[in-house]
Amino acid sequence: MQDNWESLTRECMDCRECALSQTRRHVVFGVGNPQAEILLVGEGPGANEDQQGIPFVGKAGMLLDDMLAIIGLDRTKVYIANIVKCRPPNNRDPMNVEQDACIGYLRRQMALIRPKILVCLGRIAAMRLIDPKFRITKDHGVWFDVDGMRMTALYHPSALLRDPGKRPETFDDLKSLQREIGRVCERTELNRPW
Ligand code: URA
């Protein structure tokens, strides 16, 4: 049977597949434009996201919005989701067993959106979606062809908050993202390229 947003959202909201469901306040399903050509994938909700049910609404989210604005993007032009949809306690990394339980929801979101470009935010998403051996310090900004999509990873905005020294590299990665969007996307309007 063909999948659809309504049943996917309902199943995800009711999910009890892993222990994170016992401590969550909200399932953080995803936000943005379901017709976007660009999908951004983070790692998992933090405290603010758990409280509001929306991805990237804390400090890291504000920085993400600024990063998008640099290249003329905003939340109406992309879709934003996470590897896991419920908050790992104390902001720890989501465990493999939790990622395994949850990844099907993201895969279904990917199948419905069919993005041309997928941007992993941080190493957890890159290791899950691009390559288990992905090294964020070495491989950020590199482009990969995966399942008919162009994929790359940026440093996670939280990492950029912790270490502003990584920002110049991320600026270059954003320029590369802007060029790639200009090359492969047909409907996404951007700022003028550098
Ligand atoms: N960090 C993430 O990876 N995802 C969010 O939604 C918020 C912070």
C-alpha cells in the first residue's frame, strides 16, 4: 500500500518501539516543506525540542537558521528531521538500538519527500545515512551519491557553538551546498551565489 503523511505521522506520534518513548514529552516528527528538494537531518531532539515538539528550536536551532539564511534558505524551503524522534535523556547520543527502532520513520519521510539533496547535521546522522566510518572532522563538506541523492554533512550547530573555530570551514561547506543546490535543484530559490 502507498504510504502517506497522515498515517506516517500518526504511527510516529503513537510510537512505543524504544525506551525513549517512556521519557519523552513530545515526539519531534519534523518540520518544514514536505515538497522541499533539500532535507536536513539532525541527531535527535534536545530539551527545548522535546518541550515544543519541533526540531532545532534551541540555541543550536537559532544558529541553524542563521546558517540557512547565509545561502538564502529558510524553513519554508527545506524539511528538517532527526535520526531519532524522541529525546535521549541528558542529551546523550542516541544508542544504536534506538536509532534502529526509529530510522524507519525517517526512511519513510525520505521516500515521501524524495529530496535531491540531503544534508546531515553532525556525525551521528552522517554515520547512519552516508557511511558508518564517516569522520566528521575529515569528511564534512564532501559530497556522496547515496540512493539517488546528493548527500553531504556539516558540523552540527551545537559543535559550532562549542567550538567557533570550526565556523570558517562550515562557511565554505555552506558555499559548496549553495553551488550544489544551484546545480541539481530546480525549484529552490537562493541568494545570489558567491
Ligand atoms: N539537535 C539535533 O540534532 N536535533 C534537534 O532537533 C535539536 C538539536
